[in-house]
Amino acid sequence: EYQGKVLVFSGDTGPCPELDDLARDADLYLVEAAFVEGADNPPDLHLTGREAGLSGKAAGARRLLLTHVPPWIPEGAAAAEAAEVFDGEILTAAPGLVVEI
């Protein structure tokens, strides 16, 4: 937290209520989304785009910035999954991206 603005970021994780609690009311929630729905994903290693969106929604975050999205995931897939459940702004990390909080 700095000057009334809150940035929260996750590391590699599976879905967990503690992460939602950590991100409570964040202005910007930088959250990993390395997996996609429907794939044979190992449990509790990474979030899917949908799970990242659900975490942001449960936390009441204002904006999501998806990161750790691997290049073999189709461009925009993680954000599309997150948008199914998260109503706020969704960005995807990219080289040179600058985000004001």
C-alpha cells in the first residue's frame, strides 16, 4: 500500500482463500494465470485465467493484471477466461507495459 493505493501480487499458486483475502479491495491485482481451463493441469501449481478472475472477484479487486501466461497459450485466452467471471478491467502483462495505480 502506498498513498492510499494497493498493489497485490501472487506467486505461483493454486486457488486458495488466503490469496483472495490478501488481494481484498486491491486497486491492482497482479496475478499469475499460467494454465487454461480444460487442460490436464497439475493441481495447486498455477491458476487458470478463470481461477485468476474468480480470485479477483472474490477479493473485490478493481483491476487484474494477468502475468506468467506462457507463450504457448493462445493470445488473449487467459484474459477471456478471466472475463467470464471478473467484471473489472483485465490487462495481460507484456514487455514494456506500464500501468498506473
